[in-house]
Amino acid sequence: MTERDWRIFKEDYNITTKGGNIPPPLRTWSEAILQKEVLEVIESAGYKEPTPIQRQAIPIGLQNRDVIGIAETGSGKTAAFLIPLLVWIQSLPKIE
């Protein structure tokens, strides 16, 4: 997508950001490049598509960057911060 397309996409979902080198938001869960197990948990939780806070916070979190997200109650903030954490935990060496 062009920069203009991303700007329109972010406007459609009321996503605003501040900072530098911010990755583009997710359009679908498959764009997040998550492990199969994490995608299965997301699916079993009933998330059909990312919410606006999840669309932007997850790509930032997957880069191990700090995120401050402001969204209303019930918008999926907890999952937005938890999903990158689950990805990181999955990447750790297995305990034997």
C-alpha cells in the first residue's frame, strides 16, 4: 500500500500515532506473522479481525518497542499487549 493508502486506512479505524519508524497497522491476523499456536488461541478466543488498538499496537510490540495505547474499555487493549508477549515467550528456549 502507498503512504496515502495507509493514511486512509488509519483514518478509517481512527488510529493515530506519534513517534518514529512506526510499522503499518495490521489489516488481518495473518499479516502479523504469528506462530500457529498463537493464531489458534486468537481464533479460539473469537477474534475475527484485529480491533483498532490491536491493529497498531501488535506490530509495534512485535518489534520489542514501548507502546502506550489509549482506547475505550472492551476494545482489546489487553490482547494487544499480551499477543506480542506470547510471541516472545514462544521464542524462548524450552525448559528441560
